Amino acid sequence: MRKLLMGEAPCLASRARYYLLEEAGSYGVQVELKGEEASVPDLSPSRRRVEALAAALVRGAVTPVGLRDVVDDWLLE
């Protein structure tokens, strides 16, 4: 799996890091903050769509705890 840094955001007196995950032509996202991480692989074969999701995660300073809820809402769009 390839992991590409998409951005960082100040969060909880630290910095959250946001990644685009790529594996076998499918894309997902990962968030890391203070040694905690959450990822959701295999969201879409569209890199552009998942990059837009990753950009929204950065803008919203989403934490690992909130990642799944945000992704679930994104999937319903």
C-alpha cells in the first residue's frame, strides 16, 4: 500500500496528518494524530474523488475518532 501525505491541520494542541492510501487501483484515506490513527481503505477507484475527501478532512481538522462518521456521510452523497 502506498501512502501519500495530503496535508496537515492544527488539532488538539498538535498537528493531524492526512494521507491518501493507494492499493491495487483503489483509494482510501488515513488520519494520524498524537500516535493515534484511523484509516478507511478501498473507498473508490477514483483518485480525484478521494483526494477531494482528503482535502475536506484537512479543512475540517477531522480527528481519527471522527473519520468513520465523516466517511460514512461522504459515501451517502
